[in-house]
Amino acid sequence: MFFYKHRVRYYETDKMGVAHHSSFVLWFENARVEFLRHFGIDYKGIEDKGFNLAVVEVNGRFLKPVFFDELISVQVNLAKFDGVYAKFDYKVLNEKGETVVRGYTKHLVVNRDLKRSKLPEDIIKKIEKSILKKS
């Protein structure tokens, strides 16, 4: 299980002092990239080979507020993956270990021309071996 730690910055909050909903999308992205890195998958390397994981859907269910200077943990799991499509699930926990947000992102593999594509077999095999068997 992988957790990405983040301390809520002042500029990530709204007028009510609560973390703004848009901040969670950025935290999901940071957590996703670090999750891949943790398992030896270099996202920049994927880009260098001419591929991207384009976000096609983002969902977040906000259960409790998060405040400035609070340390949160974003749990990431690769829920679905077939080389063309990926779904990442997220659970954000506050310092008390309470779930404050549940969400997911869905991704489509695209090439440099932004056309639907498939990741190279070596990357697919690495993801299957490193992540899918361990998460």
C-alpha cells in the first residue's frame, strides 16, 4: 500500500480556511506520479517514449474538511489497467486517520499526436509485475 504525504499550504485553502476542492486534483496527480515512481515506473520516461496518460475523468467525494497546515496522506491504488486505459483510486486521510475524500481518476493512453494508443509492451509488463501484483 502506498501513501503520499502532503502538508496543506495556505494558498490551497479557500476563504473559509478549508482546502479548496481544486487542490485535491493536484494532490491526486502528485500522489499518482509518486506512486508510479515508488514502483519503479518513471512517468517522465513514459513521456520520453512519446506517450501520456491523459486524464479523461476525475471524481472526488468530499466527506470532511481539511485545513491549513494539516498533514494529509493520499492512498493510491491502480484499480484497472490494460495498457490503453487506467483507473487510479484515491483515499485521502487526515492526521487522525479519518477518510476525508474518496476519489478516482480515469486515464487514456495517448501518443504525441493525442491519438488513442497503447503503452509499449516493456512498460505494460513492468506495471503488471511491479504494481498489479503488489497493490
